[in-house]
Amino acid sequence: MVAAIGNTFKDSVETVADKQPKTKFVLVDEQADKKYKNVVSVKFHSEQSSYLVGVAAAKKAQEVGDKTVGFIGGMRNSVIESFLAGYQAGVKSVDPSIKVDATYAGTFSDPAKGQTIAKAKIAQGEHVIFQAAGGVGNGVFQAAKDQSATLVSGSKEKVWVIGVDLDQTNMGNYKTKDGKQDNLTLTSSLTGIGRGVQLITKDAQHHKFPGGKTVYYGLKEGGVGVVTKNLNDDEKKSVDSAKSKIINGDIKVPTIPTK
């Protein structure tokens, strides 16, 4: 079985699928244009994990007195749109009056652009920014560190960044103006690529390979998740409660952003 991650390999998989009918292919975080009996597309309910980080963002905004939180996306596509949709819904579930200020960089590979966009949001008084933007996110972290490093420990002007896809806590390490080690990663929205491949492998071993289908994994299956180690007790309690409600079906998370 061959796992191919992302749209970079989509064309390659579709080219060889018919030529290698005995080989099973897993197209991760992308969807094949046509149905192949030996190709399964694995996608993730990113809107669910984004809902949870939206809850955390809104709780932090309330704590510091903000009425706007930021979102920086890379390219505008269905995956990033689902991140934004979940984030918006999570924020609004805590406080409908909090605005989500969303901006797209138009790229996933320009940290300088991410830094510029983030600086503008920080200048507008946004202290929580969720970046779902690939390499652009590196610039978002840098802008937050540049601002936060000018402040003493415990300042409410500290800028918090929300990571994406993997635990980006280490990206938030910095030193405060009074020389203390600190961290500004509020949380991270996790995408369990390895978990998705593991579940498909298990199906294949039991002769249940879902060829020709698109399979979605969410919180219930461990396909997406959220990091809680930097959340305070109130934030974690709210996130845990929302997670349980999504898993048991009490909360249905949208995949299309509001205007």
C-alpha cells in the first residue's frame, strides 16, 4: 500500500492507479477526480478541531478584553475554508459579538507576507491569531514574538498564536522584556495524517479497503484534535465540553465560512 500526502502527488497517483491495479493507494488530504477501485481518498474534519481552537480564542479574547480575533489563511481552498468556518463557529459559540477578522495570504510559502499581515492585525489590537497558512505561519509567529518580546511577563498585550496541523508549541518560545522565558502558542489544531493512514491500513488488513471512496475522519476517530497544555482551566473546560458535544453529535460544525 502506498500513501501519498497532499495535492502534490494527486496527479501521480491518478496516473499510475490504472497501471498498477494490485497496488492500493491512499491519497491523503486530497480527493481523486474519478473513482479507482485501488485508490481511497482520506480527508479530515478540520472544521471540528478549528471549532475547538475558536472556543479557546474567544475565551482568551474575553480575558484580555478584545472584541476581535484574527485568522490568516494561506491559499483560499476548501480545506482552509473549513478551518475558517469551524473557527468562526467556535468563537461565536462563546461570544456572538466577537468578530473574526480573516485574511488570506494567497500563498503557503511566504513567511514575510505572514509577518506583514500579522503585524497589521496586531496594530489593530488583535491579541489572538489563528494561522492556517503553511510556511506563511512562520511569519505570523515571528510578528507575535516581536511584539510580545517588548512586554513584561504577564502583560495583557501579549499576542497569542494558534498553530495548525501539528503541535506548534515550540514555535511560540520567546523571552519577555524582563528576561523570562515564555510561550505564546495558545493551542494548535491537529490533523492526524498518521492516524488516517493507520485506520485505512487496518481496513485493508481486514479486506475492507474502501477503494473508490472518500473517507472523512474527525474528533471521534482521532483524525483531528487540539493541544490543551497552554490553556488555562477555564479555557480547557470549555474546549473539553465542546469536544464532547461534537463527538456525540450535539454540535454540528459548518464547513462553509460566514461572510
